[in-house]
Amino acid sequence: MKNIPLYEVRHIEDLRDMLKQSVELYGDLPLFYYKKVKGGDYDYYTFNEYNKAVQAMGTGLSHLCGLGSRIAILAETRYEWYVSYLATANGTGIVVPLDKELPPEEVASCLNRAEVNCVIYSSSKQKVLDEIREQIPGVKNYICMDKTDREGVEYFYDILNNGQKLLDEGDRLFLDAPLDREAMTVLLFTSGTTAQSKAVMLSQKNICKNLEGMCSMTYIDQNDMFLSVLPLHHTYECTCGFLCQVYRGSHIAICEGLRYIVPNMQQSHVTIILVVPLMLEKFHKSIMSKAKATKKMARKFEFGRKLCKFLLFFGIDKRKKIFKQVHDTFGGSLRLIISGGAGIDPQILQDMQDMGFACIQGYGLTECAPILALNRDCDFNNRAAGLPLPDVDVQVIDKDENGIGEFIAKGDNVMMGYYKNEEATKEAIDENGYYHTGDLGYIDKDGFCIITGRKKNVIIAKNGKNVFPEEIETMLCMSDYVEECLVSGEEENDDVIITVTIFPCMEEVKKLLGENPDDDAIQQLMEDEVAKVNKNLVNYKHIKRVVLRDTEFDKTTSKKIRRKYKN
């Protein structure tokens, strides 16, 4: 095992302490880059301006709905979202970030289950709240981030300005509000794809220990610019793409939308981006399709890659120069890509690294605030989810004959439990304080966590052996002709038939088969691709049936395919 020292990080007692320290260290530096007009130039708010807004909004909220309030945020990523989060967590009460894509009935369910008494929302969610208003009697205060003349709705900046006026008069209700770093501060609903989502209780200690741990493993500082592209309600983006930057003095550029990722990267000169595998796969496919558009370009690309590897052997790094065109596409300053949310094909990480991008993956769960393991920028294994965070005890239990078992973890980042669900909490956290992740895999000789699949996804073959669908899906998605796929086990005539459902990449299919390929030709092409994968699998893992679909799979907002499970 390598013994590379951790990066030095400062201790933070709670999120209020984090913001206070950061303001002292980085006060006049830009924090949030935003756009007043879509397609316009970026403007920014500094650390000082953000802190002032948090204190004013926190004071206004404390007087409007009282200390100890449950405040939900329902909006797209915007400056007011960031202000609302710490204005609540740093003194007012408990923050409940909600998925803006939830249908009205699920929004109502979350608000009621979390016992929310105040909702801060954007005008784009007004229709949703109008539809469920009668179903959420506990919500007494509605605050819209946009100017509105709707009756019974307060304007965000009226609350903030009133809070500033109170602060100017010496009011300290919010500033001196007691903070318990071990009490519930955040209530997060998991994006469960089958059962009703659970409400995860996180404390300030959970989040702060996670921030310290992950920043000690991967270097981030005030020279870094992040582009925020993932949904903020999700703990991956919230902790790693918002709170981390406030902690480390970095800058955040708010992305205008998925279609604007590349132009926003170019405008902001982004240095680090957090992605889910689906996004990184699309980046990779776009680069590779251009690099291999002709035989001449493909030869040039491969020569460049080999030359870079040869030079690196002698400590000479010319990757950014040789692959300048690719780097310029992403703004010219991108140095680190972090993928999370699900496993990714190691070859994609390798290809991106070969072109001069540090490209690593991490492993986290909402219940772990969220990071559990992370590949370091200076010590990584592309096949692994990462190394356990410092002071987090990760073990593998109930191993099979191949040494594969369930990952369990214990540490200050592990949640307090599921809100008002003792049974689910006892199921998830054992009597020794270990959280049972439901993920299967093993820890290799260098201490890296290798994930093979989800416990509930495992297919039991007829010989009793375990088949991990994620392993086969990763192999299949390496094909240019496969956009998405899902592997399942279908019971038939006292046997288990390994079946794959494929959404083909029609752009690549048409390049091979012509502009109007018939269904039989596409089916044969997919079966040929499956046959190639089967050659690398033992017999009991072989895919026996190939089913095609003509639409993308239904996904969660964190871009994971929704799997269907039998009850």
C-alpha cells in the first residue's frame, strides 16, 4: 500500500464555523458566478456578500417562522438556493432540500413527512404548490425566490431585506442561535427507485467530517473553479459541489442547463467538474467519435497517445499540448473530473487520463453524507470506487467463495438514522454502529474498495452462483452501438435466463448499417455485440436473450436507470 501523506485541511466545528473561517480567509474573492440573463456574461457574489446574505436571510427567517423551523427548498440551482441552505442550517432550523423534478403528490408527501412549516421555492414550482396546497396544512409560510403578487406568498428579498434591517438594529436572534453539531440539521429524501424513499437524518458533524476527509484526499483550493451541473438537492452535489467550495475558498459557476455545459465550461474556465457516469460517457463518446472520424485522424490520435505515454515515462508531460484541441473544447483549464453516483467503465477514465485530464471516481451514499471512499488525485485505481475516507472504518462481511461480500462502514460521516423509521434504521445500522450499504464487492491488497454490484440486483444462476448485472452492463456499454442497457434474470421453465434490454446508439448504428436500417439488422448487430461480451464471461453469466427498446430507460434525477424489482 502506498503511504502518500494526506493534504492538510483545517478543522471546522460546524457549518457556521466553516463559513466564518472562510469569510476571514477568502472574504473578497468571488464565490458564486451566476448569469442575470441566459447566454450573457457571468457576474459574481463574493464570500463577504454571500455571508451577509446568509445572515440577513437567516435573521429574517428566524423572525418569520421561528427558530427550530423545518424549511424546505424547492428550486433549480440558483444563488437563492445557496443562501436558503445555510440561512436555515446555520441557526434557523432544519433544511429539507427537495428534488425539483418530483411530481406534486410526492412533493406533498415529503413536506408532510418532514413536518415542514416553511417552503422556499422558485416561481417554476408555483403550479406544483398550488396543486397540493390543501394537502399540506403544516406549511404556514410560502417564500418565492421571484417577485410575485400572489396572496399569502412572501418575496425572498423582502425577507432578506427585513433581516438586514433587524441586524442593523442589533438583532442577534439568528447570529446567537444555539447550534448542536450532533443534532439533525438536514433531512434528505433518498431517490429510492422501488420502495417509498426514506428520509435520511444528517448532522453538522456528519457533513463537516465528510468535508474534511474528502479534501484531505483530493487537492482543491481558491484557484479552482467548479461548474455546478448536477441537482443541488442531491447530497453529492450539495456537499461536494457547494459546501466543499465554501470550505476551500473555491468558486462555483452555475450552469445554465445540460445543453449549455460545454459553452459554460468555456466561459467560466472551469478547473474541476463533478459528473455522473452518463455525462462522462457522453463527453468520452463525443471526443472519441471526432478523434476516430477518419482512419488518418484515428492514427494521429493513437500516435499522440503513445507519444504522451512514452514521454511520461521520462517525467515529461505534453498531454495538454498534444491534445490541446480537446482541452480547449472544455475551456482550456479543466484539470480534474470527478465521477460519482455509480460505477464507470475504467477504460473511459484511462482514456481521459491519457489526454491529460485527472479523472477519478468516488463512492458515496446519502446515508454517508455522502462520501465513503474516494480515489485520490495522486493515488488511484480506475477499477476501484476509491480508498476509504480517513477515520472511516470500511469492512466487507458475509464473503462468498470469491471473497465478495457486503460493504459496511462506521464513522462520523454515517447518518443519525432514518427519520421516524426505527425499523429501517435498525435494518441499516447494526448494534455495533456499522451502516450496511447494500453494495457488494471486496477490498484489494492496496486498500481500494472494488464494487461488483448491488445486493438487491444480484441474479442467482441455476448453479447457485451470483451474477452481477452491473459487471455485464459495463462491458456491453463499451460498445459504440449500445447507448444504455439493463441486465436481468428471467425465470423460465425452471431456469434463469440472463436477459439484456438494449437501447441502441442509433447514430453509430446508422453509420454502420445505413440511414434506414431494418429492425432485423439492428437486432443482429446487438446480438453480435452481446456475443463478443459473452466470450469474456464464464458460461453461467452468458446473456441468452437480447431485447431491444426504442426509447431511453426511465431514470432518477441523479441519472440512474430505474430498475424494477419483484416484491
